[in-house]
Amino acid sequence: MTLSISPELTSAEQVLSSLATQAKPKVTDAEMMQAVRTLLIGLGEDPDREGLKDTPKRVMKALQFLTKGYHESLDELLNGAVFTEDANEMVLVRDIDIFSSCEHHILPIIGRAHVAYIPNGKVIGLSKVARICEMYARRLQVQERLTFQIADALQRLLKPQGVAVVIEATHMCMVMRGVQKPGSWTVTSAMQGVFADDARTREEFMNLIRHKPRFS
């Protein structure tokens, strides 16, 4: 679900009200569990054997947790933690653990996000940067869209001089199946404002996050 916000929105309250979350789906827990039972039967298993009796419920609960970002409110998440502050130097939160799910195979995406912005009169609580990453990661995703959503949310909320987001991740759909390439990782970036326009600012950010990727 990509962000779609009209450019005329000017206040944080207006932006927050435009970032509506999805309504709870009209599917019951029982229907979801039945779908898992059907999958187990299709795989050649017996969903009534001892080890699998509770598997449909566990899978349902796990998927609901892994996609809880669909039903989280950015307004509640921020809880008013946007502050007026006379600051104009880079704010960077790096190495934010990311756990998401590939929308093509519903397999894990595991990595780290690095998020920076240069304030323009407003700052956000540092923990909220990580929570924004978490909210968008807990959806069925592609890494490119996830990177953009994080950057765009901060840009719309704070209207800073610029925002930069880099995500480094490994995709289990490439490791466990398909080409089966353990150790492969993907880097995506979203640069807005001064980070896109000023090579020196962009390079400062890249230097601050430069390290050997590790997913452990």
C-alpha cells in the first residue's frame, strides 16, 4: 500500500489523517484456519495428526502478527512526538532491524534500515523513526516500496530539508528457493530534498552508514 498524499496538505494533523490504515478484513479466524488446513492437505499432510493439530491456528496468528502494520495507525504510533526545534543538522538512526515478508512468496525479508533527515523546524522522537520502519515492514512488501514509504512518510510529516533512507536486506525467496543464493543481499535507497540535490550531504550520509552488511 503506497502513500498517496495531496501536496496541499500542510499540517502534521492533516497528513496523519490522510494516512488511513486498512480496515479489518471481513474474513473470520475460522476461515483463515480452514485455508491453512487446505494448504496442508495439498502438501500431502494430515492436518489432524498430533503435530499439526494446532498448526492452522499458529500459522494464522503468525501471519496476523507479521502483517499487523496494515492495521496500525500512524497517528497512534507517533502519539504527538513531533516537536518544534531549532535544529538544522543531520539526524541519523542507523542499523534499525527490519523483518518483512515478500509479497510474491510470503517469505521473510531480513535486514537493516538507515534513516536520516535534516530538520526544518521540526523533529520527531527517535524511537518513532524505528516504529515507522516497523509499521511499513509489517506488511507484504517489496523492498523498493518499503524504502520509499519510510522516506515519504517522514518527508510529509516533518517537511524537513531532506530525507534519506537506505535498506540492506537478504530475501529468503532468493536463499531458500529459486536461485538459492545464500549470502546475497539487496540495497535500496530513497533520497529526497537536500540528499537528492547536494552530493556532499548525500556522501556524508553514505559515509556514516558504511559498514559490512551482516544479517545475524
